[in-house]
Amino acid sequence: MPQTDAREYQISGTIGGNFAEDRGNFALSVEYAERQGLIKAQRPFAAQATSTTGSFPTGSLVNSASNPYSQTVVNSIFTAYGVPTAQLPRTNQLAFNSDGTLFGVGTFNSPVDVVNFRYGLNSPANPNLNYFPDFYSYNFDIVNILVLPLERYSAFTRGNYKVNDAVEFFVQGAYTNYKSSTALAPTPVSTGIVNTTSTASGLNARSPLVAPGQRITGFVVPVTNPFLQASPDLVALVNSRTGDDPLLTGSGAAEGVRIGYRFLGTGLREQQLENEVIQGLAGLRGEFAPNWRYEAYYSWGKTVIDQRATGNVNVQRVQQLLEAPDGGVSLCAGGFNPFGIQPFSQACVDFVDEVGVTKTTFTQKVAQAYITGQLAELPAGPLSVVFGAEKRDFRYEFDPGALFGPIAGFNTSTPDLGTNSFLDFFGEASIPILKDAPLAESLELSLTARHSKSDFNDIQNGIDGTPSNDWSYGGTLTWSPVRELRFRASYQHSVRAPNFGELFSGGGSFPQIFDPCSNNSNFRATRGAAAATICQATGVSAATINTFVATPGAQAFITVTGNPNLKPEKSDAFTAGFVFNALGFTGSLDYYNIKVSDTIFSPDVNEIIASCYGYNDINPNLNATNPYCGGLFRSNNNIAAIFLPESLGGDPATGYFQAVNQGSVKTSGIDFQLGYNLPTEFVGPESSINFNLLLNYLFDFKVTGLGGLQTDYAGTASYFGAGLGTSFPEWKGTMNVGFNLNKGLSLQSRVRYIDAMENRAARQYIGETFTGPGSVWYFDFAVQGQVENMTLRLGLNNAFDRKPPTYAPNVQSGTDPSTYDVIGRRFYVSARLKF
């Protein structure tokens, strides 16, 4: 029998009825749903990470371009290990074995492979077999969750009671509670460390080993550390330094030793989430004059999200262990030896482990009232109008708990507290122009308008926002020359106020990047000496400028913060099309064109990198003083972090990324639908075959970002850091075909198509080579039968077990889980009973 996983269960019920001689009605629905989780090890395409990491559980040395380790000493050490001359690693390619020796991590797609690696393939070092032994990267994906487990309870109720035609009361309420959990590989550390005198954000750790005014990522170990002194090879390397790293205090061999590290000892990063939503609404409606009605209601809702995250690491406490004269033995049993995968006692786990408990609370209050009726009788019919007002108040509160601090693990955050309120007045009019006229079965015009006054307050930071007054308006014209054909065209001007996250929230993130300075890039091959010059000026060491090869799938750290100075973004949407119904066919064809201006977005890190290195018109002369180059921070030659200069919209004090009103988004395309019902009376009097085709073609999806740079992402697949839902195939389609044998039995099939796509990165780094997903077809089948009060349905989705296409860089697990099916073939059974 085939193995099954990723099971889902759902049971629901509805009960209701009338009362008080049918003047009242009440209904209650409840539902329970459960979904089993799926880890990436359970799917071969996801078991090995397609991106890489510079944070190893073995620990690794960070080489400084201004105070480098001696290549001669490295050659001597590895020659003693028996490594051939052609395989000797560079000074920026060193990590630690657990026996005190070093291993070379290798260089991507070069003759220098991993050497002296003294861990097994199935050891805790867990090398990524997509790349090993070409180079070493930790396979962090195998333990990560592909499909999140979920348990959900929900209930919904509604009722109404009609006193008379003038007064009818109505109420509704909803409750949802769902719990989920996730797991990630053990914590990599890239938290910033600054000098003890620094006034930088509390998200940074402090150490006297970091020079005043500077910031590093990872850890810094004093040369007096007893675990360092116990390794002769490491001591020889440390003593070979004769320069001066401006990021650290001291100089030469006396400077601290920077290392990268991933904490296996604290276990997986696990997070439990509970989301509780309560909503209630009460109102009344009725008729107050002939052909005139009113409705008014008040609603209240509250969402509370509790999260508990374990496996986090307090970087300040780890730094305390490293700086202790005894290596931390006096602080916890055994201390902390970062040089290789070493024992880490439970006492030390307890010392550095930080449990993060966060709480997010949203509260919403809405009051609305409107009247609707016939204002006048026109030759083509009544002129109908709606007039109304709405008041909306929102409150957002976020308590990051321990995650507001120098914590590595789950992304750190800042505390937030704010309110947002809106007062709207709106009106609508439906104007009949022609009816039953030659070539005009009907001609109607609908008009809408809304004025909105919005105001917000950042209570956490004591900022009182400036109120904004905005108009939304639109119109729709419909024309039916004959009953079977209707043309329609509409225009809508809309306004979206910034949300709480854009206004107030902040935290760390690790978007995926591409490094043009890698020697295997097209940039280095075609721009020659100018490319080498700007790469060296932006942090690649002179010693490795002609040998540096960046590992694929790299990520860089950024900090994102809210921006209370945001204003609403505006959109203009135009649609035109027609609907027809004739000869058994039904269908529609619509063209849409949407433009969003003053777009609220956080600058794209890859657009910044591409602009610095001349992939577009922003820095054609490859000037390293260009603002786009100013925020690139390299470690071991690799881009490790990115800060955004104020001139590009970054936070003036910190260089953090923040949402800004800049640029625009413009998209257009066609939606097509065609249906047909074919009677098959030769099979039976109730038999028929029905078809339904849905197609979308995307003409463009143009994003204008920093510096007026416009990029068309139509036909591109996204990658991690660009956001979910940012893959835009040019063609998407669904075809449904059903065969109804009779009223009690039907067979159904569905075909889903997603067009092939180019990688999003190829539009940003023009001339570079990236892979993209090919076209994908999914086939689904179902049979449904009905016997008296029971309907039974059996189905098979993704019947031919189509695996998701893999490409690089990608969103997650080698693909885009928000676009493609990552579970595979699955069957389902459902039953519905009516009493």
C-alpha cells in the first residue's frame, strides 16, 4: 500500500431555522480542521537547500582584508595535512574540525574543493550535497518545515428579527482559533556587535573588542581565549597577522578573531503560534419611505496572536562567554568552544538560550450607516442612489518580549503601539440612460465617490501623524445592444492608506542576493579592470580580487523599520470588455490596466546591488562613491549586510530600510472565460457535458523603484526576499470539464496550466545567467454521487504527481510554494449530510 502523509481533516455543521411566525431567523455554523505538517526531508526536491549559508555549525574564520591571515602560514598548515598544492585554500576559506585542525571550505566551480574535512556526510556538520565537495555549505533545509501543521476551530452565527417593514434587527458573530507551529535549522548568528560605548539600537550586542563607531556581525574572540590557545594551527594563523582592521580595537596579532557560527547546541528554532479572532456585529434596517431603505450597524473585532519561539541565542551572553578569561567555564559548565562542533552543556544552553514570547493585538471598530432608494423616475427607469457614512478605528500593539534585543534566531523586532482612524462619506448612483431602444436593449451608467479622512498616531514613539484627506471615485458604463451581448467599461480611482506594519513595525530579514564581484559573473568577464576596481573599492580584498567566487544562493542581512511619514498610495484602474450568452455558450473577455502611484514599498536590495555595479543606467561609470554602493557591507569578501543611505530613503540615523512612497506599479492583461453546456440526451434525459475555460494573459507588470528605474516582471519567477505572490506567469489557465450522468452522479476533471517563467533576477542583473521554472500542467479528477440526503465526493488532485519545477534563486525549497504544488498527488473523500 502506498505511503501517505500531509493528511488533512475537516468537519463542519450548520443548524438554523425560523421563529416567531417566520419573522426571525437564526443560524449557527461550526467547523474543525486539522492539517498535518510536512518536513522538507519528506520530499526529495526539498531535502537539500538550494541556497547557501556562511554560518556553519563547525564555526569559520572571518578574514579581514586590512589585517589578513598569512597565505604562507595557511599553505604550511594544509601542506602538513597532506593537501596537494593545487588544492591549498585561501585565507578566507577556513573552518574548524572538532579535533582543533582546520578545513578548507572550497570555492564554487573552481579547482579548489573542500579539503581536510574530518566530519562524515551524515554527521552534525551535514554538508549540502548539492554543492559538496565543490564547496562546503551547511544543509539547513532538511529539518525545515515545508507544509505547516495547523489546527483550527471556528464558529459563525447570524440572526435577524423583523418587527415590521420599518424595523429589522440583525446580528452576527464569529470566532476563530487556530494553532500552528514551525521549525527551522539551528540558529545562525549574524547579529550586529558594536562597541560598549555605542548608542546604536538595542538590537545590537556590545563588546570592547569592536572599535568605537564600528559594527560587525558574527562573533569576535579575544586572542587570549583558552580554546583558541589550545589549537596550535589557529595560534599560528592568529600570530601571522600584521595589519590593522579598522572594525576592531588593537592591531596585528593582538586584534580579536572574528568568526561565524551556527548553534547546534540550542537545537532547532521552533515556533508555536496561536491566533484568536473574535468579531461581533449588530444593526438594524428597514424601509422608511416608499422605495427608500436604510441600514446601520456597529461592529467590533479583536485579533490576538501569541507566539512562542525557542532555540534563539542571546548574542550578548555568548560574547560574554567568549571574552571570559576561562572561556566561560566559570559561567556555565564546560564553557563555550566555538572551534569545531564541540560539546555544549545544558548549563550553557540555559545560559545563552532565549525564549521569545511575543504578542500582537489588533482591535477594529466600525460604524456604518447608509440610505438607498429611487431619487427620480427617468424614461429608461428609476435613478437609484446610495448615501452613507462610515467610521473605522484601528489599534495595533506589538510586544516583542525578549526578541527586542541582541537575539539571533527568529527575526528580531521592535515594540509597536499605534492607532489609525478613518472617517468616510460615500455615495453611489445608478443612472439608466436607454432601455428597449434600437441597438440599446439597455444603457446604464453607475457612479461612485468616497471621501476619506485618515489619521494615525504612533503612540510608542510619541508621533502624532498629519491627517490626510483623499477622494476615491469611479464609474461603470454598460451597454447591451441585444439581450445576448453586453459591453462594459469602468474606471476607478482608489486610495490605500499605509497599514500598521508599514507605519510602525521593524525587524531583521535575510533576503537572497547575487554578488556581481564573483569572478564567474558576466559582470567581471565583460567589464574588465573597471569591474575589479569597484569590487575592490566596495570590500573585496586585493589579495583575492582575481580569485574570489561567491557561493550561490547567498543572503544578506537588512533591518527594516516602519515609517510614520508615509502618505496613502493611489491607483487608477481601467477595464473594458464584454459578456455574451448565446447558443449554449457563455463567456466574457476583459482588458484591465492598473497603475499604482506613490507606491508604498521597501527598496529592493538586489536593485540596489545591480545599480551599484552598473547593470542599469544609474552608475554606468562604476563609481564606488555612488550612493547605491554606500551601504554594502562585506565580510570575508561576501556581501553580509546592506544599509540604505538616507539619500535613497534609508533611516537617517541607522541606515535601516523603511517603507517609502516612491515609484509606481503598472500592470495590464486580459481575462477570458468561456463556458458551454452540451446536452447528451442519448445517454439519459438528465445527462450533459459542461466545459468552462478560464485564461489570463499578463501583458506587463512594471515596477518603478529607486532612481526611477523601471523593471518589467511579467513572465518572471520570484526568489526569497522579494515577497510571496511575486511570481507573474504571462499565461495562466484552468479548464473544467464535467459529465453529469444524471442528477445523482457526475464525473469532473480539471486541468491547470502555469506558463514557463524567467528568473526575476535575470531582469535585475541583465546579462547574468539564472535558471527559471518551465511550464507546468496539473490534472485533477473527481466523482460525485448523491443518495437522498447524502452527497459523497471522491477526488484525486495532481493525479500524475507533477513535482514542482526547481530553479535558482528561488522562493523556498528550490521552487515557489505559493505558485506550485509542493505536496504531490493526493486524494480526498468528503461527505455532506442534510437533515
